[in-house]
Amino acid sequence: MSYLTELACSICGKTFDAHKLQTFCTDCKATLVSNYNLEEARSSLDRDSFRNRPAGMWRWHELLPVFDLNNIVTLGEGDTPLLSVPRAGAELGMAYLYVKDESFNPTGSFKARGISTAISRAKELGITKIVIPTAGNAGGAAAAYAARAGIAAKIIMPKDTPGANIQESRITGAEVILVNGLIDKAAQLAGEFSRDEGWLDISTFKEPYRVEGKKIMAYELAEFFKWELPDVIIYPTGGGTGLVGMWKAFAEMETLGWLKNSNKPRMVTVQSDGCAPVVRAFNAGSDTNEYWSNAQTIASGLRVPKSFADRLIMKTLYESKGTAEAVSDEEISAAQKFLASREGIFAAPEGAATLAALKNLLKMGWIKPGEKTVLFNTGTGLKYIN
């Protein structure tokens, strides 16, 4: 039921068997990209028929990496609302401003999409135990979907992770390990469990399939806008799966012949000025990121000192003629209050960061008031209440 054909290294291009368990290219230390037979899909799939299927991310299953639909592990993720925000837009002088509200996903964040895909594929390949390092929301999602699949889970997160993430991971039966340090310290420990005890490490981009779930956000956007894409997408970037996944999806849609024109959105990365490795690399014109020391921000999902897929993130920004913007914690808090009081959307700090960045980009003239712009709220602010 899937058009997946192979996996390929995002750097050297070496191909890997998609029907066997794969992680990443160990030669290049780079993520693997899922390739599909899009020419065959183009001849047999009707883009307008998907809306007639039961709601949810898995209505796009032919373009996702699970071959037997019985292996899909779902809690109802996907098809989150794309909300027009006219009051906020009017104050900013924008006529076409939208928020894609991912807080409606199971476990309250966009992480449900990628984790559903990774756990489903792990189940299909016979995996019985997974481990994940997390800044918070991915851990809660991994614990929930692993429980749904009957797979054992170890969740490794910083001790100062929001309490809701810790509790939701524990109540769903996962083993939670708290570490002194940031997600990179958790990733080191996850790697040890993977090497020494055979746990499948589903870290961001260290397995191929989380990004595939995230890419469906782009299919939903295109469908909503009747296959004419928005001008700008502003996205909070920690590990970068959503940013990279959506750009991949736009290319797939173009090959499928589904888009009404060839104009793709300019992709904007938003980070906190307390942890902004992508912004620093973009400003330097670099293809890679340097490790960000002493990372600090109230947006725990943005506290990622260096993404494993930094090359793919930078490639997305350059190819899309996008940009990268850092905002302060004070700007994030102000934007969170602004969006809640104008539109009733209690965004996670990461989501609110996109509005803070929009204000700055409007002042700079990088975004014009008449451009159709989509902000991504990646989770609910309720999970950050102490």
C-alpha cells in the first residue's frame, strides 16, 4: 500500500533496502531519505480523492512508509486546523495570516505525526523496544505510541523538562531517565542503549521515518489552499524534521503534478537567541551548524545545540530562498500573550516564537503585508504550565 522504493543517504546518495531495518548512513553520519515511485503514483493517485477518506494523517498512506495497513499505529494524528487569525493579522497589517495549530494532535504536539510513523514502521519491522532522547514532547509521544503498539520504551530527557512531559511518559508505561544536561547528553545515553543493548534509537533524523510523518503537514496545507501554496511558512526549528519534511513534500507534490504552479513557499527557521545554531550558520552562509554552548531558553523544544541533519536544514533554507530569525524569550512570552488574547490560541513557546519572528520580518520588509503567511504552532501551551 506504499510507493516507498528505497532509502538514500542525504549526503553521498548511497541507497539502502527499505524493507530492512535502517538507521542512518554510518559512513557520512547522515540521515537517510525515503524515496517513492512518484511516477507510478502520479498515474494512479488522484489528489482530490484523499479528502474523501477518513480524516487523519494516514489517509495519505501511499506516500508514507508502511506497507501493511494493519501495522499502522495511530491515535488520530493529523488534519489539524489551519486557522485564519484576522484580529492578529489586522493589528500587524496582514490580510492573509494563518496558524496551523498542531496542538490538536494526540499528546498535544506535532511530535505525534513523526512518532506515529516511526513506531508504525518499527512495528512492521518486528522491533520490540525503542529508545528516544527528547526535549519533552517527542518523549511523551513516543511513550504513548509505543504503549499503543505494545513496544517497550525508554525516554531520556533533561531533568528540567516540563513536568507534563515527564508525567505523560511515565503514566503510559515508559521507563523515564532524567539527565543533567541538554538533549545532546540524552542522545549520547540513547546511543549507548542502542549499541550495547539493542534498543532502536528513534532520535531525530537517526532513523528515516519521523520526517515522513511530519511532511504530511505540507500535504494538508496544499489541500487547504486548493493546491496553490502560501508565500511564506514560519517554523520553529530545533531538530528540524518539520521544516525538512515539508520541503521534501513540496518537491514530491511537484513531481506528482498536483500543484497549480511552481511557486513554493519561502521557509523561515525560528530559534531562540539563547540557542540559535541554524541562525548563526545562515548568517555566515554555512552549510553546517556549529555546536551552541550553554543553550538556554523557555522554549524547551528549541534548546537543541546542534541538529543531526543540519545540512538538510540549511539546504532547505537556501533552496527556498528563506531565512533564519532568532527571537528573545521576552519576545516569545509577549507573542504568546498576544496570540492568546487576540485569537484564543494558547500556543507553546515554540509556536509563539513564530509570531515574534513575523513581527521582526515585517519591520525588516522581508515579508510584505499582502503575502499569504502560515505560522506553525507546534504544541499546546498547557504543557508548559508549572
